[in-house]
Amino acid sequence: MKITVRDHIIEKLKSLNKAKLNYFMTSDLQELSYIGKHTYGKFLGSTETYTREFRRMRQDGIIKVEKVPFKGQQQRWRLLSI
């Protein structure tokens, strides 16, 4: 089975949702790049690829998230639906 960056992000967000952990940081998704290497034996994409795909998923309505005010350079998100 070939897994894509989008599949990997969806898998992560579904696991967070199932665990009732609906808040996450952009860096949590970027770290999936390195986790993919360990889990699947290869990089599925760079950290920037994960960030771009996350943006596309929001724009395409695949996921619904909202920005949560957070002090710092990163963005914090709340997952509304997947």
C-alpha cells in the first residue's frame, strides 16, 4: 500500500480526534516527516511538504480547523472535523 503525505496527516488527525486531543501545533504535523521515515522506511515528504498539504486539506474542505491564539512563532490549531 502506498501512503501519501495526505494519508499520513489524516491518520495523525484521526488518532488525535479519537483520543479527544483536538489541539495540535503546526510542528506536530511537520514532525510527521521524520516519523514517516521511521514508520514507512522512507521520507514521504519534507516538513514543508507536510505544511503545504495541510493547507490544501483546509482549503479543499477535507478537514476543518480553527486557529487558536498562541504566543510564539508556531500556529496552534483546534480540529473541528475530519
